[in-house]
Amino acid sequence: WQTCWFKVELSIPPAWEGQEVHFIWESDGEGMVWRDAQPVQGLTKEGEKTSYILTRSLKESEPHSLTLYVELACNGLFGAGKGSMIAPPDPDRRFTLSKAELVIFNRDAYELLMDLEILLGMAQLLGEENQRSFQALYTANQMVNTCDVTDPSTFPAARGLAAAVFSQRNGESQHTVHAVGHCHIDSAWLWPYEETIRKCARSWVTVVSLMECNPELTFACSQVSGSLLWQAQQFEWVRSWYPGLYQRIQDFVAKGQFIPVGGTWVEMDGNLPSGESMVRQFLQGQRFFQEQFGRTCSEFWLPDTFGYSAQLPQLMRGCGIRRFLTQKLSWNLVNSFPHHTFFWEGIDGSRVLTHFPPGDSYGMHGQVEEVLKTVKNNKDKGRVNHSAFLFGFGDGGGGPTQTMLDRMKRMRDTDGLPRVQMSTPDQLFSVLEEESSQLCTWVGELFLELHNGTYTTQAQIKKGNRECERILHDVEVLSTLAVAQDSTFQYPASQLQRLWRLLLLNQFHDVLPGSCIQLVVEDALQYYTEICRDGSRLWEEAVQSLCRELLQPKAGSAESILVLNTLPWERTQVICRTGPAGTETLALVTVPSMGYAIVREPLLPPQPVAVRKQEDGSITMENGVITVCLDVMGRLTSLRLVGSERESIADGCYANQFALFDDVPLYWDAWDVMDYHLETRKPVTRLLKPLEVSLAGGLRGSASFSLQIGESSTLTQEVILDATCPYLRFQTQVEWKEAHKFLKVEFPVQVRSTNATYEIQFGHLQRPTHWNTSWDWARFEVWAHKWMDLSEHGFGVALLNDCKYGASAHKNVLSLSL
């Protein structure tokens, strides 16, 4: 990630007057040309940007000597790995400058080659049954015969032959491809957040330079990295670091060429953020649009995340968005998604017009093959006659090139090819809305049949996200109550916004899923630490204001504790408090909804917890609500509601059974867990410390044990039952040192249902427990938030968690991925 600076002194020979002069720079590290203290051109060999145009026709009056600076980064378009695109950064990798030249560019030869490329593409791809393919072939042959490469005077006649083919127009019924420049830059992935700032500048400066020469070029700037995320995070980066570039961008925004799209703060993961986090993504993004451009965004642009929650349509409509674009479901490993243009309906019936570019990419290059695929691959032919074509290098940045534009100019309206027009997202969706009467509707989640491992990868990131979501919720509840009670309390709006933006940044679709390099993980964990630290301070300030008098000790009064409840229902549970001497004591308390209680005399439970160790080493616990039995390995052999004859654990099975699986995906190591991993299940049975009673009962009973996992990992768990509590808690700590292994915990239950229920954002979703169809078994590993439930009429069992997302329910087995 180091930067090297080169000072380049150029002297153009006077004999080159009238010629187009380029500065050529080829290196395997990304670069940027600076001129007169401003960035003017991004250089990325992998992105086909290796030259900077000094002049299109050298004039005598122009300076023939000038000085440039080239900023060269020690990373390529896809980071600094070696041997594979997704390899981790290699500290020993070297980057090389292979060419730095001053050259004359032969524009006539370039245009001739562009003509031939399009004609040959038509000849090869239109098919033998199409006479246009033969017309293109014979025209190309005539051009070769006409052209003498040693005599440039023959070039115009050869180009005239091509122009005659390109000028033959389509009929009115021809499909229209809406071409929009695009540059997907991940905010962090194979590079850290800081490198993204430079990637943005390299990409966007190239885009605005192209716009100056191609006024028809339109460019959709989504959150994607850097400059404008018109999802403010990256917008702030460019405005702060590259103010001159930012001003040029603003000018093209005003002209309608540089088009902000997106609607959220970052292009977040579409599954794992909580409902409140998703609302904040839209709130922060839409507020930014309103402040900067006087309007909110009508398109949600999320092309590269790993599935889409069934709650998103309702959230979009609630935030003023009625259109949605992505392409990621084209990556499905099992089933081909049946539509490219359709209405997507959420769990409450909200609908948004949804479009998947039929070319199945957001990084097209403007080639004949791609525009033909856009038409041929379209699964909604006859229903709509328009589709998106997003062109430009992406993921690591880069964006459109002049070559891409020149290809599409030749295909603007050429018989035999779809009509290609420069367009905007609004123009595309407007015409799709006009044609929408015959469109189909897809109800429920858009589940990506790939990258299921991202629900579990990097457990610390998952835990940090859930903890920070909870902390910010509690701070806002308590601060709001404090304001309502005391008008002098200053609501911490600016501090909360800063903390929310840090959390939202970490929900980017390669950070929260864990599909990023170690350097990004370290940054993310540092942000979580900062949110927890500052959030705890704000929590304390709100409590001090809200309960100031209650916290003042009064002479002669009995010792008491203040207990707060930030959830919207009354709660009765056992809490742990620390005494003056540092000793911990338990108390049973009842606290009202969204309120607090002063506890002087803890409640007495109707029935204390009873813990008994049996002769065979097993332990039973009962609290008057449920009765449980654990064997010597900590496995749950019985779970019953008191007064019910119904056993919850399946006959002959063990719940709380840990299982280890091989995790060797086909390619995407941090992303994927494949269905064949299920064939490698090995129950964890190596006991390090047998089950022993930890707390003997009363307000709380518990037992603990330790297991050996794999070759060098250990697991310690305490199983806890509190007085009056209708559930059993498992506090689990794993020292994880395995590679290419996957740890789960399983609960086979005595319940039969064809569907299990999973919590999602502001609601729940049912998924089948059988594998009748390929659509069913492709969901062998799914995501959920805080709970999953398997119920039949009158009876059910739920599995809750405080920091996990990967889950499955097959037949009668509830499984949580750890």
C-alpha cells in the first residue's frame, strides 16, 4: 500500500506538430497522473488505462516542455495478492514500472481497427442464418483488400465501407439497450478503506475527463467507492482529499452526465444488518441526496451483495424508493433466476420494480458479444423491450474507457444488432414502468445460492455488529427518555450520527460478511471498539440525567439498585449485580416496558432452581417452568415444559450436539460453504472436562464442561437455567485454531413441520425444512437474525442467539453455525 512518486519531465519534438501525442505509462501498480497540482488521469494496466493524452493536435503555440508527476501505488486493481485474485496481500510482492514513453498516437489506424472489430464481431456472432453476418464478413474482407497499411491515404475508403454497414438502421421493434457508464469500487475488500480513497480518485478523474470529450457519456455513481458515494461516506472522502476533482464532478452532476444513484450510506450487505440499521442506511443516504442535490433517490442500486432480504421492498418504499437494480442472482450456483425485469414483493405486500441487467454483469466492455447476450439472455422478452447495459471496469475501480464508447457508437442503431443508446437509470426505469403491465411478481427473499459462508465468516465482526446495534438502540432510547423528562438534557445527535456512520460503514458488503483481507478486519474491529466505548459513555450520560435523583444515596435508606429495561415489554428475570467488595450477587427483578425499577428487596421466585447430579454423571435442572437433563458431555437429552407430557428432544438424539465439518469450497474460500460439506459431519465427542455443577440452584443453576475440537481447538460451555425463565441459556467460548473446518451446534427436536420460521428485519420468514426441489436444497445453509423456530399446532421449540447469523433447519434438526 506504499506510494512512490515519479517526476516526469517531457520534451515534445517540434517535428511532431499536428500530431496527437500521448504519454504512455505501464506498470503493474495503479497510478495517477498529476498536472499543475491536480489529478488528471488514472492509470491502471488491468483497467486498460495506460496513457494520458497530452494534446490531440500539437500546435506551435502549445508548450512543448512540461512536467508531470505520477503517483504509483504498490497494489494492483485487485490488491496486492499473488497467484490468485483473492489471495491475501503478499508483503514480498514487488511492483514494476515496465514502460514510460512519449508517443504519437495514430488515430486513423485506431478508428480503422475499431471498425474491423465490430464487423468481425457481427460476422462471428450473428450466426450463419443471418445475412447481416455475411454482409459484415464481406465488408471486412473488402476493407482489408482496400487498405494498404503503409499508405494512410487508403484508410478513408476502407472506413467508408464500414460506415455504410453501420448506417443501415434497425426497425422500430428492435430491442433497446440502455448503456450507462459504471464503476463498481468496493469500499474495502482486497484493500483497506484508505486505499479506496485513491481508487475513487483514479476512477472518477478518468470519468470526468472522458465526459469532457464525450458529452453523450452518462455515468451512474452508486455508493461504490469513493468519490461520490452519493452515499456520503465516499463523497466526503473525495471532497476532503481532492477538492479540485470534486468541483469538476459537481459540474457534470449539474449537466446530468454524472448521475448519483444508490439511496443508502454504503452498499451494505443485504441480509445481516438489523431492520434499524437498514433504515439508517436509507436515512443517511437519502438525507445526503436531499442536502446535496435537492432531491431523494428513486432507485436502490445494490449490484454486488450476497442476497436480498424479503423486508427490503417495504423499507425501500418507506424511504421513497420504488425501483431496484442488481445482478448478483446471476451467480446462483443451482437455479437460474426466472426473470430479469419483474415486481419484487416484500413480506407486507410492498412492491418495487426490479431490473437485473440481462448481460448478468455490471462491468461490460461494449463488445458485440455482450450486447447480443443482453438480448438473447433476457428472460422477459415480449413483456419489456428495454434493458440496462452497465459498462466499465469494476470491483477494484477503473470505470469506462474511450474504447468502450467507440465500440458502442458504431452499434448505436445498426441493423442486426440491438439499438444501443446512452441513457440514465431514470430513463431506463421510466420506460420499463410504461411497459410493466405484463410483468411477473416475485414474492419473498431474493436468496443467492452461493456465498452461504458469509453468514458465519469472521465471528468477531458478526459479534461486533450485533453488540453495536444493541448499544446504539439503548443509547437512543435512554437519551430520548432523558430529553422527555429534562429539557436541559442535550440529545447527543452529532455523536450518535458519527457512531452510526461508523457502524454503517462496517456493514459494507465485503466487511460485515467477512469476505475481506485481515487489514480490513482489523480496521472494522477498531471501529466496533470505538462505537462500544463512546456508546457506553453516552449511555452513562443519559442514565445520569434520566435517573439523577434516584442515583443519589439517601441517608437511612436501604441499599437499592436501579434496573433499566430498553425493550418494549415488561421483563422479569435474574440479573447479576456487583457489590462494593467486587462480589457478584443475583437478584430476581421485574422492570416495566421501556422503563426502570428501583430494587431494594429482590423478588423471591415461585420455585427456586433445583440442580441434581445423577449417579451416571448426568445433571438435571428444574425451575417450575421447564425441566432439563444434560449428559456428562453437556448434551441435552431431555427438555420438557413442567406439567406437559411433551418431550422436546427427539427420541434417541442429543441436542446441544457440536459437530465439525470439512470446509473446502470450490474457490471462494471466505465466502462459500458447499452443500457437500454436510457429508463430512463428525460429532464432537472428545471430552476435556466432564459436566460439573457450577451453581447449585436457587435463583440460578448451571453446569459447565469442556470439549476438544479438531486437532488444536477447545470449547468451554456453561449451561444456565434461571428462576422463572422459560428457556435454557448456553454461554459458549471457543478457542478456534482450525483451518478449513466448520463448527455447528445441533438441536434435533420432537416437532414435525414442513416449514421453519426465521427472524429477519422487522419480521420473520418461513423456509422449507425439506429438500423437495432444487430451490429447497439450495438453501441448505441460510441466514437468520436473533431466532429460529420450528413449531406445529400448539407446540414448538425456538433457538435464540446473541451474535450469530448462519443457520439451518432440515427435517427436525435446528442447527446454528458457530
